Amino acid sequence: MSEVHRRGDTRVGGPSSLTEPGDSLDVVVEPRGSWRDFWSFTPLNKYGRIALAAIVGVALLSNAVITLSSESDLAKALAEIGLLVAVGTFAWRPPAAAVAMAFAGFFLMNTPVSGPYVLALAVVAGLVVLTCRPRLSAGYLVALVGWAVVVDITGDTLAEGAAFGIVAVGLASAGVGWALRSSKHREEALAADVDRLTIEAARAIREERDRIADELHNIIAHDITIVVMHARTLELLDDSAERKHSTEVIITAASQALTDIRRMLHIAHGTTTSSPDADAGDEAIVDTLRSIRQELTDLGARVEFSVPEQLTVSNAINATLRHVARECATNIMKHAPGSPAVRVSLVEATGTVSLTIANAPDHGRGRRSGAATGYGLDRMAHRVTLLGGTFETGMKGTYWVVSATVPVS
């Protein structure tokens, strides 16, 4: 049985002239069980296997023709056929072929093919280094040197000193295989870097899209909601002072929304890196809550306000609490515009800060604006939990309550 590891595994190969294009480039076959790493290999690609099979096939055909057309030694011919078959096995199972080639010396020493045998060992050393694991490649090269020395000492199939030349050929072949293997690993590393950068770019785009959606929902939607609610109350107001005040609120909120939209367009076009609410980035949560109290009071709500004069927290906590407060105010204006009472509470306890905003149901007295989607609640919960806090919503008595608690240390 075998396992197949694809791109992302550190042992996966990249493209080279002798490795598979496409998916097969990235395949490293690893047997299960003992000697797992020893028997692992990177197969040749389709064209490499075809070329090797063609070369071995031509050599086998030539050997058969020579054997049949002359009085060649049958044992020698069979030994040569065995060597060619072993070489051909590199097209499918390189470790098995390498081991067979190395151990064949026990049977071929002191035979007429001992010289061609060690030469074949040297020639295919590059294939072993390219496709097999380093331990097997090292063992193969040791066997090559050993059998070359044995043939040089005990046999007469090689000229004097030819063993050194064969070893040099083997080392040169191994060097070529190592160069191809190193090139493959470099290309693999480049491919992995491209994949990583692609993933990071996609993540950055997704995060930027989410950030822009948050700004639209938390800032611009809040301003537009104020515009809508005051526009609807204009037709119900008879007092000129109240109508003037509502008109001023509409103009201010609409201008702020237009400014925020322009900032977001600058962000989308890459002409600025600031957030749409950058100008309000230093605004403290207590000041945001005071602004919300005024907005709700202008719409006729009775606001119970329990907020300290000032509160010092980190920028991240301050921004999160401001987003929660704005979203809650927007929801009250949209979904319970006739709410008679709203409670706003900001409490700093030992190691935590809690923001609670509750509103009584409007009992149908107000004119609702739009249906609830749940997006705002989900994003508020996400922001709070990112800071390690807790976020709770639900009915408590006669009030709908939203509570966010975050650790300050």
C-alpha cells in the first residue's frame, strides 16, 4: 500500500525535465510501515517513463537479434536481459530497481558481464539520486564503488584502471541527478511561495471586504437611519422650532454619511489607507454614548444614562465598544423607533468593562424601517469575542437587552 502526498508536503517535487507536469509533478509515493522513508520515491513523469521504456525496449530487441544471429553465450545474454529489465523498472518503481541493480553484483561477479554490469550501475546512478531517497542513493553509490573495486581486482572484463573511470562516470551521473533534484526543490519552493502569497492575497481581500461592509453597516447606516427617522417625524411636528431642529439633524447626518462614503471610495481606489471613521478614531466610548443619548432623546425616547465621566481603555476595546453602541442605537431607531425608554450603562469592574444597552418595546407606536437581518448582531458578537469577551442578547423582563463585556487586561 502507498500514500500520496501532494503540494504542501515538504517532500513534494516541483517541475523538472524528468518529473511529471501538472499534478504528477507533486507526487511522492511513500510505502506504509517500516522503512517508510527509505522506500519513498518521486516517480519519473510520463515522458520520462516513455523514453526510458523505449530505450530499454530497443536494447532488449538488439540483444535478442545479436543472440539469435550469433553463437553468443546464452547465460551472458540472459544476464544482460536481466540488467536491462532492472533498468526499465526505474520507470515505475525506482527503489526496487536500485536495490535489484545493487544486489545483482552477487550473481554477476566473475562472469563475462561483470564489466558491463558496473558500467550500467554508473550510468543509472543519476536516476537513483533523482528519484530515490538520500539514504538509498548513498547506499547505491557505495555499492557502485565496491563492485567496481571488486571487478578491477578479481575480473578481467575491464582494462587496468578502468574501475576508476567507471566510478567517475557514476559520480558525474549522480551529480547530474542531484542538480535536477535541487532544481526541482527550488521550483517546488517557488510554487509553494506563489500558493502562499495567493492565499494571503485572497485573505487580505476578504478582510478588506468585511471591513468595508462593517463600516457601511456601523457608520453610514447609522447616519442614514437618523436621516430617515427625523424625516418621518417632520410630517408629525407642528412646532416650528422642533421642525427646524429635526431639519438640522437631517442635514448634519446626511453630510456625515456623504463624507464617510467619499472616504470609503478613496479606500476602494487605494488613495488612502485610513478607515472611514478615522476622524472619530480618537473619540472615547463615553463621548459616543453621550451622542447616542442625544440622538435617541431627539427621537422622543427617555434615556436612563449610567456612564462614567471618562474611561481609559485600549484603542481596540474603545473601537469595539463604540461599534456595539452605534449598532444598538441604529437597531433601536430602525426596529423600535417608538420605544418609550432606553437604558445605557457602562461599568468598569475588576479586569473588565461592560456595556449594556436595553430598550422597551415600542408596542407598534413607531414606524419601523426595514427588516432585521441579524448581520449586525453577528458582527458585534464577532468583534467582542475577538477580544476574549462575551456578548449576550435577549429579553430580560420587558426590555430587549444587548450586553458586551470585554477584559481590559
